[in-house]
Amino acid sequence: EEVLSYEELQKLARLKAPLIRVRGQWVEVNSEEIEAVIEFWRKKRAGETTLREVIRMALDGGSLLGGIPLEGIRAEGWVGDLISKLRGHRSFEELPKPEGFQGDLRPYQVRGYSWLSFLRDWGFGACLADDMGLGKTIQTLTLIQRDWELGKRRPVLLICPTSIVNNWKKEASRFTPELPVLIHHGVERKRGEEFKEAAQRHALVISSYALLSRDFEILKEIDWGGIVLDEAQNIKNPETKQSRAARSLRAEYRITLTGTPVENSVGDLWSIMEFLNPGFLGNQAEFKRNFFIPIQAARDPEAEERLRRLTGPFILRRLKTDKNIISDLPEKVEMKVFCNLTKEQASLYEAVVSETMGRIDESEGIERKGLVLSTIMKLKQVCNHPAQFLGDNSKIPGRSGKLERLTEMVEEMMEVGDRALIFSQFAEMGAILKRYLEETFGREVLFLHGGVEKKKRDWMVERFQSEENGPHLFILSLKAGGTGLNLTKANQVIHFDRWWNPAVENQATDRTFRIGQKRNVMVHKFICAGTLEEKIDEMIERKKEIADRVVGTGEAWLTELSTDELKELFTLRREAIGD
């Protein structure tokens, strides 16, 4: 092997001959390849090579420079230190919890938010790809809170599916109550100069993917402190309007949050990385040639390893099954999932309230109590799905905020092989869910309700518990499946609608959270924001110190509320409706 000087390379390039004599040996050369090496050398000498180019070449050992294999880069000083940290050979500084953060950060969450800060400080985008339930939202809010406390006051734009706009709002008010948050969502959202002025006064602006493309002309006018894309698989197709809009916005840093960074193919990864670190994986044609075809078609292990080396430093993925994560987690994690109503749901909801409030006001005694309970039941059905309330066997997709969120969550659960119990107090809603989930995911879904005979019930439980490749989703009506079953194979529990008696919900959750459970259990309680579901939840939270008055009474205590209190309970808030 011969080491050639810059001057010798220039001389070879000028000869433009396919076969030349170098130091007594005949060598086959490609003048274009030589020119590429000279151009890199020239930029390096002139100080024009960017940090991102150096990092890319350092991470991508065995990559090509103009067709010539690049054996590697030897980096020293602070660049060497940075590369070592990116490769995981050296640890980065773990940051303290911000003063304004309300709540506890688990050790892995401290590491996650410190990692986001580390990459941001060096000008790199980051993809936080933790398993569902590990707190991607909390880690992101912690970073934004710390920046705000350090005087970094440019607004951060957070884009998420419409179904979880309210979830972000609630989590921010819970964990970072001092952060000024602007919701750019709904028909009454601010526009033009009014929006620009309002955005500059807030730490966090929350909007949806639908509005990312629809309101792009407004959003692009702002120099954002950061852009965060939640459920970033929404930009996996780089040609969609929302993907192009996301890449076009100006921001100091970029973060993506997703439980499924590669959903269908490694092509998904290019789109996410192109948003985070433009050009890092080459253009689409280069990526297809270097990675997509070798990996998808040929299962080339070298291409897989190169892609892992290039993307690994910018993707942090922790699973609930990781030993160092399990030790950080409590055995049971409970969280509220706030959903929006669709416009159809909101219209039905207001019609029910309008039709019944006058009758409730005019009635008394047992008749009044019956009207209140029937109204609560109707509104809960509307919050679940219009098809349940109408009972008309109409189409299912696209009509329910809860169902939209459930679909997103089940997709993520399927990706990692989780098993889930889905509880509803309504057998008819369970039937709707079974039909929809089987059609959507092409997999069998079990459904246990009060009409299932014992022999079939035992068969369902046995299949769920014992069959390795058996059904991963089990829908249960709360009364039929809430007691007496052992379903420890599940590690996810979803309460699709709420039974307003904590003891009944806990009994249902305990079908999986019991002796024999070897994994941490994640419990998700669905609540339609701005509806009676959220208001009753708030009332129960306030009543926890006098829980004995509530436990065991179901919803009967609500019938004792005054007419004014019922109006407040039933009235639909603006935040309930999606785009």
C-alpha cells in the first residue's frame, strides 16, 4: 500500500489515463474518483469541511468517497471526544431536573432528556424512539422547561396527531405548569400577525399534522427554537405535503418521537433522518442504492451494519423489557389518554344535552335520577363512537377520536409484540371494536362479554395465555371480564370508556396485574377532553380524600347534583373538538 501526497494525486488526475505508472508500478485509476478525493482534500485544507461531514465519515467506516473506499477518519481533541460520545464509548453529562418540573424523573428519563440536550447543543437532530409508556412526552417537556429556565425564549413548535393535541396540553399543565403553552388547533385558532405575536410569547406551540400543511404559510414565518414531531411515522412518506412542510420549517433544533422508527421498510428511516439531519444519509437515490436495495432485497448484513452505525447515535430506543429500564419502572404505570371528539360526535353530544336538560330541570325524584343516568349513558356512547349511540350498523373508521387513538396505540403494540386487554362497559362497543380491529390489522381479536358461555370463556383465556402465536388483543366487557380471570400474558390495559368507580376499574386492571405477571403493566384510561368524561374524572380526583363516599356507588352519586351543576357537567368545552 502506497501513501500518495496531494500533489501526486493532482498529477494523476491531469493524466486522465486509465492505466498509469506510479512509483514503478502500473495502476488502474478512475479520474472521477481521483477528482472526488482531491475535492475533499481541498475543502479540508481550506477549512470548508463541515462538522456534520466529518462526523458522517467518521461514523460510516467503509463508506465511499467518490467511489473510493474511505477507511476512516482519525479525529483528535474535541472532535474526537464528540465522536466517542456519539458512538457511546464515552458518556455525556446527565443534567439536573429543572426547578419548574413537577414530578419525578426516572433515571432512564434523565438520561433521555440529557441525550436530547447533548445532540441539540451540537446541532444534530434526535429521534427518541422509546417504547410506548416510557415517557417520551415527559422527557421532551423536561428539555423545553430547562431551556425556558436558562433564558432560551424562542418558541418550540410541537406537531402531533389531532387525537393527542389535548394529551400534550394536559401533560404540559401537569408536569410543566409554568411553561406558557399555545394550542394552535380548531376553527378558532389564531392566524396571521395575531398568531405570530402570540407564538413569540409562548414556550410551546402545539398543533397537528393536518394544520402543518394547511397553515404552512403562517408557520414558516417564525424562526422556531425547535420543532418536535410526535408520532413521527406520519412523515414516513417523504413526498406528502406534511413531510415537505416539516422539512421546510426553520428551527434551531429538530426532534422526532416515535415508537416505530421503521414501520414498513428502512425507507421510513430515510424520511425521519432527512428531517432531523438533512443529507446525512444522502439523497433518496443514493440511499436507495447504498441501503434500501441491499437491505430490503438482498438482506446484506454489511449494509445493515453501515446503516446502524450512521443512524445509531441519533436514535435512542429503550424497551420495557430492557433490564436497566425494568429496574427504573414501577410494576404498574397508569396514565390518562385524552382524546378529541370528531365534529359528528360533537354535534350528537350537543343534541343530547339540548334535548334532555329541559326535561331534567322539570322533573324530580326517581324520574329525575333516571333521566340523569340515561343522559350520562347516552353521552358516554357518543364519546365512544357515533355508531354505538345510533345503533345503526354504520361505517366505523374516521368517526371517533377514541378509536383513532386506539388504532395508533395498537399499531405500536403490534410492532413490539405486546398483548393488550381492552375494557368497555358496553358489549355493543366491544363488538364494534372487535370487527374494526380485525379488519384493520388482519388478526384475530378475542371478545368476552356476558353472553359467552363458560366453556368458550375458558377456551379464550387458555388461548390468550398459552398460544405463543395466538391472539394478542382481548376485548372484555367490564362486568364479564372484570373479575375472576387470570390474564397475565397481557402487559397493556386499555379502559376504552370509564366506569366511574375506581374499585371496578382496578379489579379489571388486576386481571393482568397479579401474581404470575413477569412484566411491567401499562394502564391507559381513555378520556374525551372537554366532555363529561373529563369533568367526572376531575370530580373523582378531587374526591379521593373522601373516596369511601364514591367507591361502590358507581354513577348514582351524580344524580344528586343540582341542575346548574349538571349543566356544567354536560356542557361541551371548545377543546373537545378536533380539526
